[in-house]
Amino acid sequence: MSRIGKSPITIPEGVTVEHKDGLVTVKGKLGELKQLVNDIDVKIEDNVITFERSSDKSDQKAKHGLYRALVNNMIEGVTNGYTKSLELVGVGYRASNQGNKLDLAVGYSHNIVLDLAPEIKVETISEKGKNPIVKLTSYDKQLVGQVAAKIRSFRKPEPYKGKGIKFVGEQLRRKAGKSA
């Protein structure tokens, strides 16, 4: 049995969870998320969600823990939300935003303008003497991670000087340069 799949999820106050025809809907103060659940039985009783599988086939074993983790992330997202912060390291690297449009200057001949989904709130922090920081916030964990990875892919950190777009707190493997 999956250890993650066996553990029940308690539903916090202010969150409603519904299960109809294999579709789990979670509504909370920050938003609403939906997830399709196949091959796994979802039971909602007394503010506790449990996931059970009907057989020990390998694909059902894999989905057991997966769907439990996805629904748990949905509940966590609509109650608290998720935040990812990216740091722009490099001379002349800048970030600014107007509403949900993110404008990045990361060493190319032109600025990169990115239109973000309405579910994501973007904030740019630029202080003198410090690297610019882009902060992404949303109730959808998957969407925040995907957008953060897309932004990072524009200029990945290089191993010699560490220039590029990196996650705040990310440890980079640095290489020694040419020995003269």
C-alpha cells in the first residue's frame, strides 16, 4: 500500500470538497480547483477525505499516492496559496510588471514580455544594490511551478559566474575557471 495514499486528508474550515463522476472540486477563499480522479475511490466523510484502490495493479498503486497528493495540494492552495520567487543575477538584468504583464531585460537585444494567466499575481522587487526579484503567487501549485520554470528557462544560471535567473535560495554548482 502507498504510505501517502493511505493517509487521510482533513478538510479545513472554509473549504468545500465535492466528488461527482470522478471529478473532485475544491472551493476555498482564494479560488476553485478541479481534478479528474480515475481508478481510485474517493470517500468524503466528516471533513475527512480517504482514497482507496480496488486492486494491487501497478498503475493503481501509482495513482493512489498521486491523486491523494494532488487533492492535498489543491486544499493547501485554496487556503494558503503558493509562492515562488526568482532572482535575476547579472549586470543590467531588470524586471518590471504592469498588471499581469512581466517585462524582463536579461541581456538579449530585446526585452522579454510575458503575459501571465489571470490566476497568477506577479510582483517585482527592485532595490538599489540588490538583485531584482520576481515573486509569483497563486492558489494553483502546478501553474506557479510551470510559469516559474518558463521564466527561468529564458536565462538559466551558468556555472562560472552564476549569471542568470535562479530560484531564491537555490544552490548552484560553481565551476573553477581557466587556470592560468
